[in-house]
Amino acid sequence: MLLIDNATTASVLETPAVVEVLERSYRDLAAGEVICRPRIDMRFPVDGESIYQWGTMEGGSASTGYYAIRMKSDVLTEVEYGGTRSQEKHCVQPGTFCGLVFLFSTRTGEPLAILNDGVLQHMRVGADSAIGVKYAAREGARVLGMLGSGGMARSHLESMLTVRPLERVQVYSPTKANRERYAAEMNERHGIDVVAVGEARDAFRGADIVSGCTDAAGDVIVGDWLEPGTHVTSIGGRPDPRAREIFDVWLRLGNVPAPLNDPTWRPTDEYLAYAARPQDPVWAHHTHGKGRRPPEGPGTPRVVSLEDVLSGADKARTSDTEITFSERGNIQGAQFFAVAGHVYEQCRERGLGRELPTGWFLQDIRD
């Protein structure tokens, strides 16, 4: 069994491979080879401001022989910063985090690896947005409006460059030094024109793609600023009501299959959440993370599934003037076994990772 840290994952995991393995997993999900469940969050009050959240997501594949559960342990606090409400998180102390992926073999039941999820997490989320861009952005998309300048903004740009030859990035985040640092680093790394802009509005001007990669707990995609033909992704912060009103197409990468014992139950929320002490006043301070689902009813966007796009039954974009939006759905569990399995194979081939005795994780007492 291997213990694989973030540095090792970074040394073997390449962005094009993440996009490829995720798209393959989504194809297998549509074919019934992959199963997964929605993310489930368990929330507990900590004090008057913070909550503890345990989150898990899991899934596996009959064809690859991998199964994985991703687990994360966070203390969450929402704070006001620069006029925006944002979510801070930590484990033990500010600046440290606990996210783990436990990988198993579905052939033998053997525990194969435990991986830190930091690098893998950033890359799989960026790859998701890139898949949305691949199928819903205009072919001629060259300008990216980036909201946010952290790790997710970095992985998103790298992923999107695998599906569109971007030429310019307009980045905005509230802290001037952060957006300027991002612009300089991304310009040097990718050799494209990356410009830090002083107002959020300027990130939208002339953008073919607008991507929200912030830790905001509120609206960041401003509908009144979206231009015809724009494609939108948003993994931090939300589209405002006007944006949701003017989206022409809502591309959903997938939805979890229904359980065998209740084929009518197929939730569309991004995740399911449970809370201890539901009447505790602390919940009034936590607006972030209401489960995202596609809109319904008259005047809402045309909802398209990636499954139908891949099969040729539908198209995500039918004209260059449509405003399109893409999001993962609730199939996070179909991601972690695929990417972690790829990392595990690369580490085995190269002799990387720290060996742990498999016997530590086995026992002779039947459960």
C-alpha cells in the first residue's frame, strides 16, 4: 500500500491526463460501468461563528477495478472581506487542511493507497471546467475573464489551455498584490497575455469565457456584465439571479444514478447536507454552499447533459451568441477513483510513494 503526498502527486499528474481520465469516467458513468453517490456533508456547531464539516464523496468503476472515497475535515467560518462574504476553512490551525483519498481494488478488496487530496483536488476541479469549455464554449474562444487568483484560478487556466488556445486572461481579485502576482506567474508559465484588472467589471469585458474561482459565499457572476456568446464556469461564488435568468444553456456534466432499492430517488443537488442542532444560531452566519441544482420551470435555461452531448443526442451550444454555463452536477464520486487510480499507477511504475504494510489495514475478525 502506498502513502502518496501532494509533492509526489504533482510530480506524476499532468493536466491533459486529468481531463482525459475524467471524461472517460463520465462516459463510463453514462454506460453504467461507473457508480457514485452525491457528496454528503455532516455539520456541527463549534461556537457562535464557526462550524465543523465532515465531507465525503465516493465511487468506483467495474472496468478499471478502482474504488475511492474522498474525506475532508474542515472548520468553516464566513467573514466579510472587501465588501464580499467569503468562507475561510482550516484543520487544526489556519493554513493547514485535511483532505484524504482512500483507494481500493474492486477485484480483491485490497487497500491500495492513501493520497493527500490537495493537488489532485485542484486539478480535477480545473479539468471539470475545461470539459465544460470543450463542449460549450465557442470554438474561437480566446479571452478568459478570471475571478480569483488562488490555486483554483491557476489550475483552471492550465486546464482550459488544454481545450482552447487562449491568448489573453483578465484577472480580478480584491487584493491587488494577489492578482498582480497571479498575472506575472501565469504570463511567465504559459507565455500568454495575462493582465491584472482593477475592477471586477473589467474581467468581463470582451471575455469569451468567464470563470469564478473565488472563496466568496455570495454572487460573483454578474448577469448584467455577461456579453452574448460567453461561456461561464463558477466553482467559488455563484451566478447572480440575473445571470441565471439570461443563461441560454445549462450544461450538467452528470447526475448520480438512482439506487437499486429506490429507483425513483435521484437527487439533483450538488450535495446532501445534515446538521446537528439545526436551530443553533450559528447557521444564520453560514450562507455558503446551498446545494446547486439546475433551474426548472418556464423561462429557465435549456438543461443539457454531457451524456447526451457525448452520444450526439444533443448539443450544448447551437449558436455563437448563446450564453452557456457548465457545472459538474453531483458526480464528484466519479472523479476521485479515476484520478487517484491514475496517480497510483504512475507511482507504481516509477517507484514513488511511501510503502505502508498492507497488513496494518487488514484483520482476522469478520465484521
